[in-house]
Amino acid sequence: MTTSPPVLSVRGLSVRFLMPGGRQVPAVTDAHFDVAPGECLALVGESGCGKSVLASALLGLLPANARTAGHAHLDDLDLLTADEATLAGRVRGRRIGLVPQSPAAHLTPVRTIRSQVEETVAELKGVRGRAALRTAAEQAAARAAFPADHLDRHPHELSGGLAQRAATALALIGDAPLLLADEPTTGLDRDLVERTVDELRRHVDAAQGRALLMITHDLAAAARIADRVAVMYAGRIVELTPADTFFGTPGPRHPYSRGLLDALPERAFTPIPGLPPELGSLPDGCAFAPRCDRATPACATVPALTASVACHHPVPARTPEDARA
């Protein structure tokens, strides 16, 4: 039996920002993960932990003062070394479809949704002719559950949920192998969150070689859609595990991951003490140690990601009895 190669393979991806005076601020450090055909990988963590910087690195959308290292292979292409012409002409929209964090800002405010969808269909699908474009635009809208009678509206005339659906429709047009959804549920009510993640999940197809990387702080959305969960803290991936393991038993093993779950209202509703560190002044060793009740002097060194967790003192595995308690 053969195993299909990953849609995306990330090895040692690091991003640093050059600041005035020559100071360097690490935003992502040594990220390693794959996304397989037919898989949804949820990258989770608090705001400011580096998730969106990682997404921008994959798309070549980092600011000019950013410096990258490592590799991020999308099939035969290394996204970190590809030039702007390649990224704009071969990657964005065609090989990576982006559902942005702020759809209203992503949409052109002075043009109707129909004109933006038709333009994207013409560019990515080669559709020509007024009638054919109109039909294709309505089909693209229906795919994202965007109502056809709203296509002739401008972005400012849409609710947050409809703007999200319009952005999702644009992202799906190219049938890209990788769909990258950056905080796609921000600002949506729970019903729209569930509908949105279900629409994203329908794009994922092993036979078609399509996968989803969802960046989110919404653990309920991740539980609904993800096959695996990668937890990021202070720019590092500290845990990478199957979703069933993460949300069930034995549960997450990193103290930060366990803290994220315990902070949910439906769980212990116990917030993690303290605040994430500033990326420009990270502590030596494990960045979570100042907030961790399991920290010891051993945490003065950075733990490697081994056996799915990067921690010197992983929390005990949960038992089925624990889960029922």
C-alpha cells in the first residue's frame, strides 16, 4: 500500500523580524508539520503566538523586514524561496486558497461581490462570456452558501457572516490543493461558525488531493473539523497530536494545551494564569515556564518536540474515567 505525499510539508520554518538598531524578534521558530491529502490540520493557540505570521510566510505576504529560514514545500515548490511572480501567478488562488481573517478588508469595497467573483472565475477558470460568467459566479456563491440575491451588493452592505461566505466563495474557486483558513470564525455566532467549518470541511478531499490548514483560537471549531491539532505558543509548536486524542483521551500532554482546554466554559473554565510573553523578550528555555505550575529548573532549556509534545514535564494522560468526571 502506497501513501500519498503530503500536500504541504513544513520543515524548520522560522520567521524573524528585523527591528531598528539591529534587534531581531522571533515570531515563528523551527516549525515542523505536514498536511496530508484529505486532512484538516488545526493550528491553535492564543492571539499573538505566531499562527498568522506562519500563514503569511506560506503565502509570501510577510513585511519587508521579515526574514525566513527552513522549507515549506507545496508539491515541488518551496514557498519560502519562491519569488513574487511565482507566488502571484502560480500559488495564490491556484494552489493555496485563502480564507482571510478579516473578509471585509479582503474584499474590494467599491465593487460588487458579483464582479469580484466573476473576475476570479475568469482568472482561475478561464471562463469567458457574460452569461457563462454569471452562471459560474452563482455556482461559486452557492458552493459557499452565499445567497445569489446578494451578489450585486457591495461588501459594506453585508453582515459579518455574509462577508465571510463571500471570502470563502472566492477562496474555493480555484479548487486549490491547500485551503488556508486564517481565523475564519472570528466574529461569527455559533450557528454560523458551525456552518462555516462544515463548508470548509467539504472542500477537503483525499481523492482530489485537497487539504485544509485552519488557523484558529476557536477550540470548538477545531474540535468540529480537525483531524489533527498543532498547538503553538510563543512562536513554537509545542504539541502535535490527533484531534481525537487532543479532545478526548488521553488528552493533550503539554501544560499549555491542557490549560487551553480547561479554560473553556464547558470544561473547568479555569483561565491560564499570566499572559503570553512578548516575542521580543522571550525567557530562556521553555517560554511557558513562567505560567506553568509544573516548571522546574530543567525548564531552563528548550524542550524538543518528541513523542508529539515539547515538554520536560508533560501532564499525565487522561483516563476514560477522568473524561466522564
